[in-house]
Amino acid sequence: MNATERQLPVIAIVGPTGSGKSDLAIELALALGGECINADSMQFYRGMDIGTAKVSTDEMRGIPHHLLDIMGVREEASVAVFQQQARDLFDEISSRGKYPILVGGSGLYVRAALDVLEFPETDASVRARLEGELKERGRGVLLSRLKEVDPESASRVKDDRRLVRALEVHEVTGRPFSSFMPQREYVRPTVQVGLNGDRAQLHERLHARVVKMAERGLLKEVEELEPVGLREGKTASKALGYAQFLKVLDSERGLLPESENYTVEQAIDDTTVATRQFARRQITWFNADPRVNWLDWNDPEKLEKAIDLTKSFTPVE
């Protein structure tokens, strides 16, 4: 790592959906000289633009944006792959004398990029055998085995998928799954800036945002993504708004019972509720990290404050 890279910290803009993270990231990039790296897992997908509030070329204002539109909707995102991609970009952008600006609300992806976090190996054959054993012998047998080799993970697993994964990791690596838990330790100098505000106002913003998405043509976007595999995508098909508007298409095609007629208005309401719930989980996730510097999205001086926070992390020569 050269001197230029050491001088420039990574800036991470985090917080709930609808809080203005993308706008602040672009303003920071313009003010400081930076490039944005997407950390919203749903914005990886090509064609999922309206429903993910993906920034348009005009909105980017000439700022390079990385890791947008890198996957088809049938593909499944990998946190481990993202981690390497993001860290490579940190080095590449820093080497050009620019600030790497990570922006997004997918908490695990943010942690994977910023913190010491090791991903254990996988083995499909071991997993398949354990899944077969789970089906034949039941959860209790596997849970008892996990309690012997990794009691910490055994006390945490809430579902069968995680139970199998914990046993797989132990069998493949010889280490307990709990030993791979992330530490709050940055891999390189970083400043995290969080955006948040009044909860009632956030709810209003999220509802207005979903309404605007519908007006901009979310239903048409979903219909156009269907032939290229939106329904088959394990992740993409469950994205906020996309699952609900797929149901609208089913209703319009007469594929639902008449008693379950589902309209665009209902999809807007359900998407709003789901988005509010998601925002609440994001706030809980990022609030748990004491290193986040919170700013109010309504603060007229939030850009200046974010700049000051960033400069305070830059070593003085």
C-alpha cells in the first residue's frame, strides 16, 4: 500500500432506506474527490432500477459508481465475493488519489467490506449429507452434535439451514462456526457516517417513495424482468416491491382466486409496510455499531459535518 492509499480513509455512508445516503455520497465525492461503491445488495441486479431507487446517470453527476448492475436476476449474491470486489476497489480508487465511498444499507455487506471478517469454506457434498441426515433423523440429533463441538453456535441457531451450516463449517475447517464471527475491527482506516431522522417522517418518506416508484412504472419493470428470470431468482424475486408487484401481475392474469384479487394500491400498501419494517431492522443493525457517526438527514450542515469527520480520520503529514 503506497503513501496515498494510507492517507485516504474509506468513507461509508450507512443508515435506513430512504434516508438520502446516495445523495450525500455523491455530494461528498464532488466535494472531496471520490468514487462511490454500491453496498445495496439489490442494486447489484441489472434491470432492477425503479424498485431499488438506483441512481440514474444524471443523478451521478459525473461521479463513477461501482458494483451496480453486475448480476442477472437469476443469480444469487455472495457476501464473500462482494468483500473481495469492494476491497479491490478501495485499493484501486485510493491509488488514484480519490476517496472510496461505500454507500448502502445492506448491513452484512457493509461489515464484510469494512471489518475483519473471514468466510469459512463450503463443501456441497458435506452439506447434502447433513441435510439428508436432518431429514432422516431430525433436528434434535444434529443440534446435540453441534452442542458438543460448538456450544456457542448451538445456542444461537434459529433454523435448520444455520444448523446444517454450522456443522458443515466445523467438519470442513475443524473450527467452530462461532470462531468466524466478525470483529469490530476495520481492515483499513474508515469513517462511517450514518443518516437518520424522525421516525414518523421516515414513514412518510417511505410511503411517498413507493408511490413514486409505482408512478414511474415499477409494474412494467417487474413485467419486463419476468422473462429473464425474476421469479426464479432466489434473492431478486423477494426484493421489496418486486414480490408484491409480481403478485399484481398474477392477479391481472387471473392466476389468483377471485377472493384474493390484488391491486396496485394493495401492492403499494404492502410494500410500504415491508419497507418500514426493513428500515427498522437497518436502524437496529447500524445502531449496534458504536463507530457510526450519526447525522440528521434534515441538517443543512450535514455535508460539512461529514467532510469534517472524514478529514479528522486523515493523518496529518
